[in-house]
Amino acid sequence: MSLYGPVFTALYDPLLAWGERAGMRELRRSVLAAATGDVLELGAGTGLNVDAYPPGVASLTLTEPEPSMARRLEGLAARPRVVQAGAEALPFDDDAFDTVVSTLVLCTVDDPDRALREVRRVLRPGGTLLLIEHVRSSRPRLAALQDRLHRPWRAVGYGCNCNRDTPTTLERAGFDTSALRAAQWRRMPSIVRPLIAGAAGPAGSGAGVAA
């Protein structure tokens, strides 16, 4: 996507290492334990989720728009199916997946509303979106800091937006967010520390369950 892409790919795992050891790895496993059937992961990055999927999933498809990250995914020992694509234009049929996974992705996509419309399109009836996303803080002082540092953070974080109100975006897209829980991304900068995690199904489907 840019000259910075390969550099960010090389730095990604080291930058997240403290947060992974401080609880993110366990949070990934907790949320992804609910993955079933045919699974699609959005923006799979360097593959930090791959080992967290339960053995019973029928299939695993990883999408990633950044070419250098997609190449990393193709080299994984697990050899999942890798498709180079962004979340806003998924090259899959309607009702193709039982589970869609988004971890630290909706902060980065250019158009989260469009991405969530695509998620709804490819989810089968009764399907579930599993997610871990950092979000805009409910604390006014931290939210103001997120707004103030948004532009430099976005430049350093390869398009990452630290102040997105993702729960509202999910609800606007027709997802039931009642089962999502608040969490903290410990040992990471305060502006990306507030998290939401769990399962969200299309409203009225009964698919949203606690993770």
C-alpha cells in the first residue's frame, strides 16, 4: 500500500509484544474460542490470531490488504487460505461464512460502515462477528487526549485511528453489541488502551453471545 508498509510489517510484532504478554494473547484465545464453522478473519496482519483458533473450525480464510503482511501470512506453517483484500470489498459470495473475526482492524479501515456492511453480507444467517477493537474512551479527559494525538498516531500507526466510536458504528450497521465487554490493552499507550471484546450478531438474530 505504501513504502512504509514493509517497515510497519517488520515492526508490528515487536511493537505489540508487551501488550501480547500482558494479556492480549489470552484475550485473543478467549474471544476466538467461540469461532465455529467456516471462519473469515479481516486484516489478519502478521497472523497473531492463527494459533488461537479452536481446532474444530471447518475452514479459515485470512484477508489482508497490505502486500508485505499478506506474504507473511502465506509463509505461516499452518498454511491457511490467504486473500489479499480490504474489508470494504470482500471478494466472497453472500452468506459464505459462519464466523467473521476482526481484531484491531476497524480502527484502520478507511470506511468502517462499508466494512461492516460487507461483514453482514458474507455472514450466514445466525452467524457471528467476533471482535477485539480499541475504541474511543468513555472518560472525557482521555477522549480529548485521543482527539489531540489522533493525527500523529495515525501517521505512525499506518492509518490507525485511536478515537473511533466503534460501538456506535456497530450499532449503526445493525449489530447487537449488548454482549460486548470492556477490556484494557495493558502496557500499551493510553490512547489505545480502552478495548471492546466479544461477539456481536446482526440485531434480532440472537447471535450475540458473551465471550
